[in-house]
Amino acid sequence: MIGGPRLTAPQVAELKHSFGLDRPFWEQYFVYLGNYLTGQWGNSFYTGRPIMDEISGRIWNTIILVSLSSIVAGTIGLYLALVSGRSYGKIRSGFAISASLVIYSFPVFWLGLVLVMIFAVVLGWFPVGGTTSPLPPTDPLPAIADYIAHLALPLMTLILSGIGASVIITRGAIFQELKQDYVLTAKAKGLSETQVLFRHVLRNSLLPLITFTALNFGYILAGAILVEIVFSWNGLGTYIFNAVLNLDYPALQASFFLISLGVIIANLLADFAYARLDPRVRR
Amino acid sequence: MLSLRFFVRRFSKQKGGLLGLTILLIFVAFAVYPPAFAKYDPADPKSYFVGQALAPPSWSSFFQGSSRTGFYGSLGTDQLGRDVFSQIVYGTQTPVLITFLSSAASILIGLLIGLLAGYFGGRSDELLMRTADIVLTIPLLPLLIILVSVNSNYLLDLTVLIVLAWWAWTARLVRSQVLSTKERAFVDAARVLGVRNFTIVRRHILPNVVSLVFATATIGVAYAVITQASLSFLGLENSARGSWGTMLFYALKFASFSTGAWWLVLPPGICLSLLVLSVFLVGNAIESVIDQIGT
């Protein structure tokens, strides 16, 4: 414990007491755990404000970005994979898989930079970055429009990179499913190719996509963090980054806790979805 | 057992694999001895030329009359007057080194643990797989951001950390493959004949897992490349020369792209995805060669 020359022993003791540092370590640890679970995450070293307040003001921006992009990318990716599954071995299918591979190989932050270059700098359709304009409009409708204009580019970046991943994963699953006997049965019943794909194969090939998304949720979040930094999007990602630069450990701890929580929740949701989609799991 | 010559002959028929291998070899050559390809070491301040900062790419003898020759300016220069082409060449070192070290190590460890857990089962399996589960739930990038920013030895730390996070993927996949292979009749037959466990794993189980290992290895290398690039993009790389990610970090920091300096943004990104793609192509080719041999 550091004490300056002007700090007397009782003052040091009082300070220690006020932080709970005079108690045994295990007790401190449980107090810490209790505080964490009740949302008392301490104050930021950098701004001095409660971390809970700082994060709750930003977390929604990240949740909107991640959930919207995952849903849209998953849906489009699934559709593309199904369509290319129908034309397996043809040029169109080969094109779909190569295009997804190429997009998948792009680092997501670079994709963001390129999109900024094209759509914000050259074409000027969207703002370069930020969550809102420096002086956001006060009326609700223009304010929402302002937010959406700022959301467009980061969202587009995450969707593009997400489509690449989900096409690759689902296509593999679709090929596995197409070899199954029930597909032959369905065809023998006289169902059209489209009906077989969308009624029977779709449901079964959803499962690996869901598992992949859940297991990969940490990676998706990592992508979101990078994209937020590229676009100065006011979410958890920029918060973590600034916390690292300012060595703001309590803020980092809280962000890390939230991210782990997010991954666990995503896996839990995936398990529930599994049970709903696949009756065999319910037993 | 497959002979090397046979493997090479089969591999040379894979067009994608050959293309990938060529790109990969170029990058490796860059990484091994950059001065052979680029004249202007980005770590050497004497190679900066502020007067020619932010010059666009040009192939015609760009700086005729100045003392600079060679490829200087062929891909343009950055805000400090550094040659972008030289930066690309020198920037190959960190990604190539880290990704190959970390993926080789994590594949070896993952393979060993997967074989062990899958073949012997029981309590060690339980322990190893629960550990893998815990490792898999930890989001890698935020952890790396924090650890790399507080530690000093960037190269070593990053390699070790990627390995620590990545062995679990390989181990899980290998284990599931081992579990199904273990139940096949030829394994039982070998056991009845009194073949030792070690030999069964080496001769009968390992060959059935190799193709899967290559599949995960390609994804592992791709993730490692992108993870490394992400960290240096966040400005967390502390090597004198920087890498492709560092170039993008400066491009963002100095907002080069918004002034129209596209040559600072496109080349590093294209190189990154070329590296990833070439690994995909090579991995795919190896996988299909192994599958051909298997059937």
C-alpha cells in the first residue's frame, strides 16, 4: 500500500476499510462477485463514472448491429446456399461458392474501410462514421432516419462478411442432406426440386448453421468490435478499444463479462432452437 | 502408406492447389528475405521521403532524377513518404511467421489431445473436453486485445495465445472422428490380434483423421491470419516494421482513404485475403488428394 508523507496511518486504515481491503481475500472475492451480479461494476479509471451507466448507454447500439446483421446475413446466406444447392455442379453454384470464399477471406475491418471509401467518400451516400450526426435532429422521425443512415454502412459490412460464412457452412450441410434417403422419397412422391429443398432440406440444414452461429458468436462479436472501430460506432467495441488505450481495467473487466455472457446466451438460445427444430433432440 | 511421390503427382493435378501454392510460396519468399524484393526497409528512416508523401502508384520510372530507383512508388507512397510496395513485402514477415507457428502448434496439440481423449475415453476425455468447452466459449479477440496490450513480447505472446485458444477446435473435431473410427471392425480386429494401443492409433486411426485435420488446419490458419491482422489494425503491434494490418491502422488513423488515397487501403487488404485464399486452396487440394487415396 502506498502512502504519501502527509497520509497518516489512521487515514490509510480508513481508506483501506472504505474499499474493503482490510478483509480477507476470499471475502473480498465474494463481495466482488456479489457486486458484479447486482450490477455494481465499479467506476471507470478514466472517466470516473459508473461503468454500468457508461455501458448501458452504448450496449444497445452493439446489440442492434450484431442481431440485425446476424439475422439478415443468415437468411440471405441460407437462401443463396439453397439456390446453389439446387444447381449443384453447375457454373452458377461454383460462382456462389467462390464468391462466398472470397468475401469470407476479406478481413472484416478492411471490408469496412473499402465500403467507406466507395459509399461514403466517393459516392457520398452515407456518413463516414459515428452513431448520429454531431448535432442530431431533435424530432423523432428525422432522428431515426439519421441513425439509420449511420447504421447502414457498418451493418452492410457485417452482413456481407456474414453471408460468406453462412453460405459456406450451409452449403456443406445441404450436400450432406441431399444424399439422405428422405430426399429420394420426397422426389419419388413427385415433389418438385424447390419443394424438396425448401420443405425438407431447409429444416435439416438449418441445424449446423445455428450451431455454427452460436459457437462462432465470439468471432461475430469480434467482427462487430472491429467494424465499430472503423465506423466510430458508439457501441461496446469502441468502448473496449478506448478502455484498452486508457488501461481502464474495470471497464475491460465489465466488457469482457458482458461478451462472455453474450456467448453463453447465444449457445443457450441455439440449444432451445435445436429442440424446436429437431424433434430427436427433445427426447 | 502413401508415398511422397504419389502425393506430389496427385497434387500437381489440382489446379486450385497449385495456384494457392504459388501465391503462398511468393509470400513465404517475401517473408524469408524481404531485401531481395524491396529496397526500402520501412524500419529505416533514411528510406522515408517526405517530399514524395502520398504519391499515387505509377509504373513509369516514378522518381526519375531523384536517387530513388527500383520499385519505389510502384504502389505509391504513404503519408510519411514510405514506399507502399516495400511495406507490403516487409509486412509479410509477421503474418506468415505467426500464423504458421501458431497453426502448426495448435494442430499438433489439438491432434494429440483429440486422439488421446477419443481413443482412451473415460475421465481424461471428460476433463479434456470440458476444458475445451471452456476455452471455446472465451471470445478470442477481446482477450487478445487485452493481453497483447499489457504484455511486451508481441510475437511470442500472440503465437502462444492463438495456440491456447485454437487447440480446442481441432481437439473437438478430431475426437469426434476418432470416436466413430474406433468402433469400426478393423480396429477391433487389430485389438484382437494383440496390436498395441499406440500402433492402433498410429496405423489405423490417424490415417482416418488426417483429412479432417487438414480441413480444420486451413480454417485455423485463416483465422490466425485475420486475428493477427486485426490486432495490428488496432495498432497493438509493436514491431518496428509493422505488417499489413499496421498499414491499414495508419490508413484509418490518418483517414487516408477519405482523401482518396486508395493505394494505402487496397494492397494490404488484397494481400491478406490472397494469403487466406491461397491457404484455403492448398488445404482443399490436399484434402481431396487424401480423399482420393482413401477411396
